[in-house]
Amino acid sequence: MPGADTRTSLHYAPFPVTLVSGAGARLTDLDGHQYLNLQGDYTAGLYGHTNPAIAAALRGAIDRGVRLGGPHPDLHEYAALLCERFPSLDRVRFTNSGTESNIMALSLARAATGRTKVLVFDGGYHGGVIDFSTDDRRLNLPFEWVIGSYNDGDDVQRVFETHGTELAAVLVEPAQAAGGALAGTRDFLNELREGCDRHGVVLIFDEVVTSRLAPGGLQSTLGITADLTTLGKYLGGGASFGAFGGRAELMDLFDPRREDGLHHAGTNNNNVLSMAAGLTGLRDVFSADVCAELNERGERLRGRLNDVARSRGSAAQVTGVGSVMNIHFQRGPISRRADLAVTPRAARTLFHLEMLLHGFYLASRGMIALSLEVSDEDGEEFVDAFTSFLERYDVVLA
Ligand SMILES: Cc1ncc(COP(=O)(O)O)c(C=O)c1O
């Protein structure tokens, strides 16, 4: 593997620690060091490392036989559950990743509208080939992208006036995840909804991350319904996963009984391991109440960290929604990627490595995604480590 790596977001200098096992919320590396896992596999690890219900579901699926090569009960039950849980889904289809779900949703929007352009936002991340969270966009798919400014209603107006009738879709995260855990404002997302309605554009909410932030997905708390919604990560219960769905009249274009049906294939779309683990996780573990509690725990932790930074007057703050957050070493309001340009890269690196040394595993960019296994007490330990970090390094952060 080039650079001994196959997932760039996991690489950091001089080299990432090699992990050999996980139990509950704790990780153990090859040298025997233990870490509290706050990185939560970039939100996919919502159930922790050893959830017994999910382990039993996976064992059950293996015992019933893998690679059945046909529809099976878990597939149908999971599709029904997703549609029940996420009100924006009349119909759903499965894929293998969030990236693939976004590609399918965009391709569906282009086929349904006969248009080609897609509005996305600076700071948005929708997969390795639909990535606007950095300046390097060389790997992006050659769609006709129009790149708007996140949380910027005036820019939305301008884009719709210029490109409205040529847009097939708007693809947006209701809160940008990789872009720095930045919440989308209700006004901004409403403007998108209204612009799409005015111009016949398909509104796609990428809820690959944000679907875990409220029982019906973040759009349900915002009261804004997308035409298509994309899902992934934790909804596979630990196995590879993706799904997309939405309004019946769009999704029914995939009905294989139709003469003019769109062909959506994928060898692993119905694989028994993802279906069993995903279904069990959402049905038996991540109930609406558990979802609400996890996100309250996240709000409490974020509040505590921000209180510490504020009371010390440190150049540090934590953005985010519920159980997903990001630490930024800067002052002042942050509502879009451009605002993050002033965070010194060195501060981020220093914090990440210091936290590793103190037994806290988080994403090198400062992202935290709580799993169900991370308790308030674990959170307090991290608050102490964050406080000590600021006490020691405030002078160089300022
Ligand atoms: C918002 C969002 N969409 C899509 C993706 C891509 O999902 P996957 O890595 O499963 O392809 C990610 C992954 O980080 C994401 O954060």
C-alpha cells in the first residue's frame, strides 16, 4: 500500500498507531497501549466495538449461510424499518458505502430531470470522489459542479438565479461533518428547499453522518424534507453499508417491473452481514430514546469543553451537533469552511498527538464522534485532559 495506508483520513505523521482490538469504548494498540475511543470510526462506530446484540446478529447470519444470492427476510425488514424511522423515505435501496449512495442519488436526479448540473457546497464531503472539504479536487467525478457557499442565503439566491433551470440536484449535508462539524442553519436549508421547489431541482440531503443526530435524521428536527436522502456508516452496524431513498415517484424509477426501469445493480447491495447487523442495531439498540440520550450526552460534553475554553479565554472552541463535534483552535464565529483558515495546522497536530499520549483516540483533524459506550464519566476524563492541554499550551495557541 502506498505509504502503508488504504484510508487517507486515518493517516497522520509520523505514522498512525496500529490497532489490534477494541472492547466497549476502549482500543488497544499493537504495543499494548489503551485509548478511550472518541473518534468512533468517523461516526460509523456508533455501537462501540463489542455490542452483544450486533455480535449475535452477525453470528446468526453466518450460521444461516452467507452469499445467498437472493432476497432474504432481513433485507425486507430493514428496508421497512428505515422507511418507518426516516420520514423522508417512501422507498429505499441499498448500496455498499455512503459514497456509492451519493453517486446513485445524483445519477437518479440527473436521469429524472434530464439536467446535468449539481449544486454542492464548499466544505461539503460526500465521499472520496465527491469531496469539497479541501482545495484538492482532482479526484472528483467529472459532474458539472456548481460550488456554493455554505450557510450563505445570498449566495443560494444568486446560484438559483444563474443556474436554477440547469440544476438536476442540490447535494448538501444538513450539518457538514468532515468540513468541521458545522451545523447548517434552518434559514439556509429552507432557502435550498424553496429554490429546489421553484426550479424543479431534486434536493438531496446527505445524512450519512447526520441521520444519527435525531431519531428521524437531522432533517426531521429541522422540519425540512429532502426529495432524496443518503445514508451509510453506523447503519451497517459495523459492516459495510450505504442506502439511498426518498420520494416514491423518483425511487420507483428503479422498479425492475417497469419497461423503462433504471438498472441499479451491486453484488453486495443485499449482503447478509450488513443487513443483519444494521437491522439489529437500528431495531434493537439505537431506539429513538437511545438516540436522544446519546446526543444529549454529546451536547453536555461539547458544552463542558466550550465552558473550559471560554473561562480560560483560550483560542479554542468546539462546534457540532449532538454526538458529533470538532475542536478548533481559534476564536470567533465559525459557520463555513473559509472561517477555519485561521486555525493553525500545528495546533491541531499538537493536540492530537498529546491526546494520544494521554490515552484519548480522536480524529487527527479534531473530530469526535461519541459511541454509545462513551459515558459522561469518560467525557469528564477528556475534559480534564483538554483543560491540562490548554493550561500547558495556551501561550502558544493564542
Ligand atoms: C457526509 C458524508 N457523506 C458521505 C460519506 C462517504 O461515506 P463512505 O465513506 O461510506 O463512502 C461520508 C464519509 O465520511 C460522509 O461523512
